[in-house]
Amino acid sequence: MYKLFFDLVFKRMDPEAAHHLAFRWIRTAVRIPVLRTFAAAALAPRHQELRTEAFGLRMHGPFGLAAGFDKNAVAIDGMTMLGFDHVEIGTVTAQPQPGNPRKRLFRLVADRALINRMGFNNEGSGAVAARLAARNPVFRTTVGVNIGKTKVVPEEEAVGDYVTSTERLARHADYLVVNVSSPNTPGLRNLQATEALRPLLTAVREAADRTVTERRVPLLVKIAPDLADEDVDAVADLAVELGLDGIIATNTTIARDGGLRSAPALTGETGGLSGAPLKERSLEVLRRLYARVGGDLTLIGVGGIETAEDAWQRILAGATLVQGYSAFIYEGPFWARAVHKGLAARLRNSPYATLAEAVGADTRKVTR
């Protein structure tokens, strides 16, 4: 049913306009008590065997919504209603910014992919912090907060920019993510180099600890799939050295490898490519990270996850949590339900008693 609707309506609309329309429907539905109750019952049934613990937080399952969909923390309850076990909001910057000029979001339907050059369009960390502070949750969920650099802030002042967002947002975050891997903010990916990343992560960690004294706010870094293998290793080593809590692998890619079926006019658009074409490299990076850090860090696998099998392969590769976004555009509101159902079936048919036992099982076999 959704696929027919997508072909007849969304596919004919500008992608960003379709996104905002869907967003309004989700936010409207969750405001109506009877409707949200029935929607959650249909779209978010719970599987006890999928219960997951990460960063000391208990979640209904491992499958969450990646950053980028809910930039301003306006639809956390709505996305929980649709079945996501955690919601990562953002990317949020210290200063509000409109992002890049439109048109800046493109569907590659033949490749089940997206290209975006949104440019961290968001209301700024002050407004988002106020919204999170005023939030009266309808559903219990885990909220991650993803922070990035304001575009107009020079690279040499990036640390202070991230610290400002941390001081405003850390108290509202179940976990905090430093995003240094979007390709759509000039110079941002330079911060992935360990000589730049070390002072940045150190300052954010100190700011989070200074701001929130009653608990430790878990801190993660999100990396790009375009990093060379030795740079992936360097970030992993740094994360362990600094006592980070996890790594998210991976963000979108600037690569346009052969095999894309969409028209060159689309595949040639600048920006980050997400969706199915990212699947293989994102999985490679995840395996490499797990082989490097083992159980020292919590890994979140994201990039090209479309099916329960994709999510299961990320777990076997080393991910405690998995996230999706692009496939939601193509699969619609029953997507999370299907992923959960398939994951539960795979776990039951596996030699593992729990998801925690399955995490990294395939990677461990290869590295023995």
C-alpha cells in the first residue's frame, strides 16, 4: 500500500517538500491520543528477546532512527510511535542556520538511495535545548543528540562552537554525538584527523562533565565511510584512549563508485550519498572498528540498512545498535515493524541466546 502511495504521490513531489509533509502527518497523528495508541500498537509491537542495553541505557530493541530526519527535536514521540527504539536528533549547531540553497535533497529511486547537501539546516542549539527541556514525553525512548559545527565558524574556532552546543544540550541527551563527518559543511571532515579530533573530543567531554554532574553523558563520534583504513584505526585508537563510549559507523559518502543505476544528472549531484549503495563500505568500516576495539566501545552501525537481514549482519559484525533513515523514505511506516520482526526471527534461529551474544560474533570468528 505504501509503495503505491509513494509512486503516486511522494515520488512526484520535491523530496524536501515530501519530507515536510510526512513530518506534519506524523506530528499530527501523535497528538491524537486514540490514533497514537492504535498506531503504536500496530507499528511498534515489542519483542522481549530484542531488549537491548547500551551505555547503561535499556531500550526496547537495537533499531533506531539516524540523525538527519528530525533535526530540531520536533518528532521524537512520533518516530517512537512508528517503532524506532531510539531517536537521534540533529545535527544541531551552536548557531541557527538555514543550510544550503535549495534544491538540496535528491532521490535516486533506482538505487534506493538519497543524495543530500542540506548543510545542517537547524534552529540552533539554544532553541533545540529549550524544546527538549519543555518536552513532556508520550512514549519512553532513548534520545541521542548529534552536534556539528556552525558553517560560518572558522575551523580554528570549531572547538568553542561544539562546546557551546554541548553546554546547552548535554543535560537533555541520553547520549551525545560529535559529528565531524558530514561532507556538506566546508572543512568539517578535516576535524576527523586525530591531531584536530583529540582537542575537540577532549573539550566536549570536559564540557559535558562540567554541565551535567549527576550522571555521565555517553559521548560518541560519528565517522565517514570515506576514511582510509589506517585513519579508521587511528580514530578507534583515539576513542579508546580518550575514554569515549562509542563510535557511529558511518555517515554519508562522497564516493560515486560504479554500479549506480540512476541517471547521471542525479548521481552527479554534490552532497552525501546514503542508502543501499553505502551498505558494503559501511559494513567494512564497522567490522574493522570491532576488530580494533572489541568490547571496549559501543558501536552503532548505520548506512545502507534496509532489511532485517542488513541489521542482523551489522550486529554480527559488531554493532550493539543499528540505525536507518534512507530506507524509511522508500519503505514507509511499517518499516521498523518489519525489521523488528525479522530480527526476532533471526535471533530465535541462531545459536545465540541474546542479541548481546550475537554482537561481533562473525568478526570474532574471522579474527581468531
